[in-house]
Amino acid sequence: MLKISNTVTLAESEIEFSAIRAQGSGGQKVNKVSAAIHLRFNIASSSLPEFYKEKLLGLKDKRITKEGVIVVKAQQHRSQEQNREEAMERLIELIKNVNLVQKRRIATKPTKGGVKRRLNSKKKHAKKKSMRGKVELE
């Protein structure tokens, strides 16, 4: 059982793992060992509460397919077991972040000094550019 929060848990049977060969430059075992892991988690058929399902399906994340399947690829480590653990951690983190509410941004005005510095810098830059033009002889 994977613990998402105090009330939400996932059964490991809902998660599908497949071992693949890792990308990147080769080594001694590059063509022999399938150490990278693809984790697949179907949101719609999971035991997650409806709130989590709706929020996950509403996310604009490249790891979520059109069919509502989360695909996490882990290939950081050399061993398959460590990659499996990392993939599960990433899945849990993704699901936990759905529940977080982002703070509303409060718009602020720039200070008078900041505006003055910005305009002075623009004038200085414009003068530098204008000095690069052709010289007219009278």
C-alpha cells in the first residue's frame, strides 16, 4: 500500500511497472540490462477519491496521456529496484501536489525609484544605439 495522505492510500496492484533499456550513452551493460522503469497508473480505474481524479485529469502535465494514464519514466539509477522506488515517489508527489492550493498572487506597483531607474536605463541604451548610426558631414 502506498500512502498518499492520512486518508488516501493506493494499492500497488493498481500500478503497472515495465522494465525497459535506459537511454543515454553506453556502458558495459547498456544492451543487456533493462534497468529503467516505466510506471503506468490509470486514473479513472483507480481507487482514488473523485476529488483527486478530477484534479489529476484536469492537469496539463505531459506525463498524463489523453486516455487518463499517468506515465512516469525513471532511469536515474543503475538498479531496477532504485528506479522503481523513484518512479513511485514521483507518482506520490504528483498526486499530493494536486491537493495543494497555490497562494493567490497580489499585484504590486513598482516603486518610483524603480520606474526612474528603468527609464534612465532605457534612455541610456537608446542613446548608445543612436550613436552607432551613420555620421552626416555638413
